[in-house]
Amino acid sequence: MEILEGFDLTGSYRDAAELAGCSPNTVARYVADREAGRLVPGRAAPRPSVIDGFLPKLEELVERSKGKIRADVAHDKIVAMGFAGSERTTRRAVAQIKKAWRAGRRRVFRPWIPEPGMWAQYDFGDGPRIGGAATILFCFWLAWCRFRVVLPLLDKSQPSVVAAIDAALRRVGGVPTYLLPTTRRP
């Protein structure tokens, strides 16, 4: 009925299709059927299924097993209760119930939103060769504003790293609450 209402409102197949979320050809077919006096097919009410009476038990089994129960095991249990349907019907019902069960228990991932002045990180990268010696780049950045300081080092020894951190903090003009190294030193 939304298709026909959209067509009556706009008078255009394309605009009605956009409103109803379907194809303009579908709108044209529905309008032609209405003008010819044919009933427009709608969705029929779902027929009752043989497993409808056993769905609460299947839901209970899935809940008790935390979504681990196999459909064949669930089928054996409801057959003992008087279910006369096929194993395939049970398999479909259990799959649908498990899908709904998992959807309600998904982990929600939230992005990390750093606070100003709270976090800084540092890492090391390969630098250019100077006089035949390999250099290491000390990369320091503030997580909130992505301000970066890159300094060349000759090695990753503790005195070199501490001096680089000191120089980076002096250039930043402050000290963050937490300093995270992103890699382990050898």
C-alpha cells in the first residue's frame, strides 16, 4: 500500500519507487494491477508451523547451553516431548534462535578517545645511514592532537632513549600523564 500511496502522492513511478524503496517497474506493475481491478498481492500472514509449540523449549535449551546446543540434540529432546516434525525443521528453528541469542550478546567496541594531555606514545623506526652507520628514528607523538617529534638516535640504549624522551617533552612543552612505548626494546 505504501507503493500506491507514494504514486498517488507524487504521480511519478520513479518518485514513488524512491519513497517506497523499490523499483519503478514494481510501482508501474502495482498501479496497472490497481487500474485493472486486480487485487494487489500483499504479504500473507505467516502460516502456523509444526514447531511453534516447541519454540519456548528450544529457546530455553539454547539459553541454558549458552548457544552451544546442537540441533540434533535439541531435536531428540523435543521428539521425546511429542514433536512430530522433521529434523530439518528443528535445525532451521535452532539456527534462527541461536542467531537471535548471539545478536543479543555481542561485544560492543567503542573507539578510544584520548583526553588532552593524558597520553603520549613513542616508537622506533629505521633511519638513514650516516657515515656507514645505521641510525634509528625515535618517534614521539601526543595521542590527542597527533603532534609529533622525530629524533635520530644511534642506538636504543637506555641513556639514548631517556635523552630522546627528555628532548621530545621539552619540545612539546609539558609532560603527559601516561607515556606508552609501542614496541619492546631488544
